[in-house]
Amino acid sequence: MAFIETGLPGLIVYEPRVFGDDRGYFFESYNEAVFAAMGLEMRFVQDNQARSVYGVVRGLHFQKPPYSQTKLIRAIEGSILDVVVDCRKDSPTFGNAYSIELSAENKKQLLVPKGFAHGYSVISPFAEVMYKCDAFYNKESEGGVLFNDPGLSIDWKVPGDKMILSEKDKLYPVFADVDHCFTLHS
């Protein structure tokens, strides 16, 4: 098992050890003791799963404190481009975006700490995404960053005319206009 630093404080790529043979494969997608041994201690309370078709862009979302969430994200079918933006105003990487392809094939996962806006685009014909959260969803604390904020220059790997978005995701403010209520330790 490998935990890979991304250069953004707390944002970790997790590559589980996969055991494969002629029957298929097996791996532990999450083991609390393994994560705790790396100093990654959280208690997950909710699992979410979403299925989407090519071109769907979801995000960039966050929940404001005290309902902010740490998430462990993986694709269980297909491929997504997972994207985060550091919204922690005292972080040395404040305003930086990071993206990684997560797929059923590569089995990589992204551990996204509180204080990041998160989203993904579906880059395969369809994808099924599952993510663990350490806090319950709270509608009143929803927030977000505009997915196509020119200041962030995110390449979603989907042509603009093929993007499928919710109306809500089209209305979020640009990063500069977001109320940045997150800190490294919130």
C-alpha cells in the first residue's frame, strides 16, 4: 500500500495493494488501522455512490464548517478526472488546483481533507464513483466554486460542448469571490 503526497498539505493519493490471480483480484479499499498508522485518523460516517455518463461534471463543492467533510474518493467503474482546489486561506497552496485520474482499472483513491472544493468529470462512457465522508451531508452548509473559473484554469478533459452540469454548479461564484472560511486546522 502506498500513500503518495501531492504537494498540497493533507491531500493524499492512496494506492491500495492489489492481489490478483486467474480468478480476479482482491484489495482492501479502506482499513482504518492502515490509515491511522500513517497518521490519517478520521471516522467515516457516510458512504455516497453516484453513476454518471460521459461529460458529466460535478463540482466544485464543499460544505462549510462545522459540517465540512474529509472524503476518500474512488471510481468503482469507468474513469473520472477528480479535481480539488485548496480553499484553506492559511495554506501555502491556497487557490491551487490538483487533478488525478481515478479509475476502476488503476484503483487509486484520493483522500481530500476538509477545506478543499471537490469535483470530478466523467471521462469514460460512464462511471460509478464511491466516496466515504467523515461528516454527514448538511444542505444548509453547501458551498462551491464555479467549475470553469478562468483564474483556476482547470482542464476537465471534456470539451465544453459535451459537458453536462447541474444548474446549481453553473451558478457558483469564482474562487476570488468565495467566502473562504477554511483554515488548515478547521
